[in-house]
Amino acid sequence: MIVSRGDRVWKLEFGEAKPVVRFEFKEQQRFSSENKLEILGETLEFRATHEGCVFFKPLGLREHILGLGEKAYPIERKRTRCVMWNTDSYGYGWESDPLYVSIPFFISVNKDAKGFFVNSCSKLTFDIGVGEYDRIVVSSPEDWMEVYIFEGPRISDVVERFCELVGKPFLPPKWFFGHQISRYSYFPQNTVLELVEEHKKEGIPVDVLYLDIDYMDGYRLFTWDKSRFPDPKSLVQKLHQMGVKVVTILDPGIKLDQNYEVFKKFLGFYVENCDSTIYTGRVWPGMCVFPDFFNPKARELWSKTVEEWVREYDLDGVWLDMNEPSVFNESKSFSEDAVHTLGNGKKVSHVFVHNAYALYEAMATFEGVKRVKEGFVLTRSGYAGIQRFAAVWSGDNTSSWENMRLQLPLLLSLSLSGVPFVGCDVGGFIGRSDPELVARFYEMCCLLPLFRNHKDKKANDQEAYNLPSRYKEMVKRAISLRLSLLPYIYSLAYQASKRGHPVIRPLAYEFQDDENCYQINDEYMLGPSLLVAPILEKGAQKREVYLPRGTWLDWWTEDEQQGEAWVTATQELPLFLRKGSILPTEQKIVVYGSSSFLLYQDKEVELRSEENALYSSQPLEASVEFKKANAKRAKVDENVVGCENGKIEKVRFTRIILL
């Protein structure tokens, strides 16, 4: 075995490692080792088997395991067995496995944190103390394994080092963080415009609208159904005039049709069978062929086609679906006979690269979009590093209270796995959703990075304007809260793009030493400052909220609470501000204790607070509120101004000191 050491990152290569997805690793030291070695105080072992190879890691009684990407389990992954195999998981529920996205990366916390990433796109199995109570066992069907180990000591250190290796997240445009609506499917053209107008009449902002597969001509990619959309350019133009961005869906399946120009365009660049014939599979258009995104020439052709599509119709983004890849057959994907061509001309069986198909599709799509404008890509499937090219949503969830409760641990674990821009179908995609569920879904999701209502065509209308007034007003308040916090959310997104830190975080991310936090699946931190505890039970008007150690301010009542404690919250959406926070909103900058924060608008502004002062790295115009401050006057740079209980109306400042 070859052991390489970098800057607080290790790489272990068992057998003749030949990963398809390669990451740049800055090696400082390299040596050979036996297949059993001690690193960072643990004895790690590799072993060859008849089926492939196995990696063993000890599992302590008080050790916590987090991460592993998109999994339908609680945040604590201990005592689970997970399979990495991207799968179309329609209507999944708790403990459904596998799902759409495979990220073979986990974080071990045993006082200090460490990270482990097994870089393989084939079907891996992670047994976290099930088969062997005191060990983690990772099994691979290949005769080699490449494992990266990331030092801590904090969880945030591990996530940052992981993203340094696999790639830092792209930064979505600001409009991405608005309220998004979607349906399978919105049509025809005039109805799409009426739909936006109905939202506007009710005072419900719409920032992004998606068009699902029914906009296409017979589900053929890069086409329009002219009976439903006779003038798509005019439609997009009118939506833009209404302040709405437009995103169209693309699947990887290209209809096998000799008279279809897109089919002919990609000839020579399709996935093949092992006998060099073109691989075919049935998807929405009927019998389809599939671009071989592992081939750089195929990726470039796809990028150019996406570029032309976005440019011609002035679209704002692309939504990638069915890219696990999904096929309508018994295995739900490509057969074992499917073969890909790599950049070096080498052929490789699909079974060894399956989980990276969507990664390379997203890469090619992202390149095509960014040649035209600052748009974005949304994907259902992915692999480690997908955050470089796309945001991720959690696929075909259901309209149920139980599934709503699943979404938080699922999305928080994706966030811990390097993917900060995540969300779910607000209201639930499958099945009928009652108005209370939709409203509570909106509250739970209103501070997630991706905020999109999406619904199946075989279910009820769940657009906000269709709701009874009580629930409609709840939704409007949730959207309003989100819009008021966009300066904070966008600044967190910018920080994520620079260092990989998640926008939404499990409590343990911020409070690693608090054992209670590892069992909390129904609360989350928005950045370092705001604890969100949505109500997730039907008929409930209050809930118990766990506050980690420290001092917390109820966002709505401004009552102070001391953690480590459980408190009863009776607000519609319980929120708590952590002492030692600077939180920028649309109306003001909220200062609560001593802290620092990197605000990003069009440039970086470093904010730093002391108990009764706020400093800005460059002149900034804003209103400021010092929480729990009773000062009646303040010195703004050299000018003395009046204030009421620490509230200062909009001023231009580099320094504010309460007097």
C-alpha cells in the first residue's frame, strides 16, 4: 500500500488504484506500508476479498458518524448500513436506500473530528457498526481502493479540507435564493403567465419558474411543443419583464429518431454496449440513447448545445433530472453491458463509474450555461464534487408529515458532505397535500438555500394562492421572513463558495462538544447565528426546542434564554439568535454581543462587534440594532446621533460606538 501525506490530509492507495474521478492532491511525503497501519491514533486495515476489497476502521462506543451524503436516516449514521448507488427513488421514505446522490464521505467525531473519503464511483457499502459492532466496514467490488483522511479537530475543519480536495461550491446568482415555483408540468404558454399573475395578485413574490418535460415536443430534448408554447421567446421575455427567471428541464435520454437533429448531432458520442453498438434504454420519449459524459468530446458537444439553447431563448438555468442515470427497466438504470469511453480512449464498464455519470453531465451543463450568463444548474443526482457545478434537490418526496420530517436530516447530511446549496420539493411532490402541511413545509424550508415548491401532475394544486386564507398568510409570512434575511443567506452562500462551509448546519456542527446535539434531527442552524426549529407535527401550535450552551434571544419576543436547556416555543416558526452574532437583514444589521461576520453584497465587508460597538472594514450604509442595549446616543464615526434602545436609523459608518 502507498501512503501519501499532504497538509493535514492523507491518501491511502490499496492495490493499483485507478479512480475515474481524479482530484489534485498536494503530496508532501510518500512511503510504502503494510495493509494494516496506524494513522491519527487509529489502526486502519485493508483486505483483498473474492468480491473486491474491504476497508476497516475502528468504531468507538462514544464515537459519532456524520455525513455520507443523501441518506434517509437520522443525522447520526451509527448503526446503519448504506449503499452508494445513485438510484431513481420515487416516493422514498425513512430508511429507503440508496437514493439519488452518492457521496462516500463520512465524518468521525470522537472528541476531535476526522473525515474519510473513499474515492470510487462503483457500488460501495458502508457498514457503520451493524455487521461488526466495533468497526466500520467499507466494501468495494473493485480490487483497489483510494481513501483520503482529513484531520480536524473541528467538524468545520474536516468539511473545509474535503472541499479543498473535491472542489469548492459555485456561487449561485442572487435570484436563486428567492421563491421558486414548479410543477410537473406548467402549460400552456398563456396559463404560465396567468399563474405568475395569480401569485402577484395575492402579494406572493415569484422569483423563478420551472418548465418540466411537457414543454418539449414529444419529450425530445432542446425542442418546444409549439401547440403548447407557440412563442417561447415571447414567454420568456414577458416573464423577465415580470421579474421572473426561467429554468427548463433536461434529461440525459435522447430519443432514438433518425429524423431528430439532436440524435444525429451526438452520433459517435453515445454510451455503447460491450460489442460497440449504441446502448439503448426506454425513458420518457420512448427508446433513447445517452450521451457518454465520461468522454470529454461528448461533454464539449453537450456544453455547446446547452449554450445555444440558453442563448437562443434567454433562459436562466437548467434543471437536470433522471440522471442517476434512470431507465425504465428492472434495474432502473443502465445494464451491466453498458460501456463508457474515458478521455484516454480507455473503455470502462458502467458498473465501475455509475455514480459519476451525473457529475460529468452537470459539469458539461454548467460550462454551457456560464458561457451565456450567470445562471445555475439544479441536479437530482451527483457524486463528490457535484457542488462545483450544481445545486441539489432531494428528488421525489411525498406529501406527508413523516416525509417532511425526513427532509431536514437528509439535507443537513448533504450539507455536511460538501453540498451547501440544497433543498426539497416544498409541500411534497407525490400525493395530495393538505393546506396545513403545505404551510408547515413552507416554514420548514423558508430558510433553506433552495426554496422551491414542486408538485406532481397527479396531485392537488398547492400553489400558495390556492390555499385557504389562514394557511396562505402563514406562507406569505414565511416568504417574507426569507426575503428579509437574504443579505445573511447570500453572505453565507458566498462564504460557502470560498471555504465549503454549509449554509444550513446540524447543531453538532456549531456545538461539537454538546452530546445532545447529535440526536437533534428537527432543528438546524442557519449559519453560525440563527437556530431554526420548525413545527413538524400536524395540529401542533407549540414545540419543545433544544438550545445548546450559551445565551439565546427569541427572535420574535426578544426574551433571553440560557442553554443547555429545553424550552417550550409557541411562535409560528420558532427562531433563536445566538449571543455573539452579527446578522445582516434587509432592514438592518442586528448585533448581539461580540462577534465578526463577512458580509457580501457585491464586495466583501468585514464586520466586527464588541459589546457596544460595531466596526466595518469599509464605509457601509445601514440601520443597526444592538440587541439588549439601552443606549440613547451613539457616536457614528465622529458624529453623535440619537438612538432608541440601541436602534440607529440608516447611517453611513465605519464605526459605531454606543454612548
